[in-house]
Amino acid sequence: MTTKDHLARHDSQVARLEQAMTALAEAQVKTQEAQGKTDREMAKLARAMTALAESQVTLSRQWQAYLNTLGKN
């Protein structure tokens, strides 16, 4: 293999590596964006679950208060 052929092969390999690194960087950005969206959705769900739990506690107290008004039979 001549020096010129060797350098051409090397340049081709470097170009392919650069393409691969660019593709990886783009994939990482997309992954980070998706993770950010997932994190925001999880925070929304956590707030909804907290509100639901508080609602359940209130309903449980109301139910118990109602049962207490019935008296014992």
C-alpha cells in the first residue's frame, strides 16, 4: 500500500468516526430532551398523586364522621 493510499484510508476512517461522533452527540441531545420531558411529566404526576392522597384523607374523615352520626345498632 502506498503512502498516498494509506493516508486516504486514514482520512476515510477519520471521516467515518466524525460522522459517528456527530450522530452520537445528536442522539444524546434528543435523549436529554426526552428525559427533561419525562421529568416534567413525572413532577406533574407526583403533584396529582399528592392532591389525590389529600383528597382521600379528607373523604375518609368525612365518611368516618358520617358513620359516627349513625349510632350503634
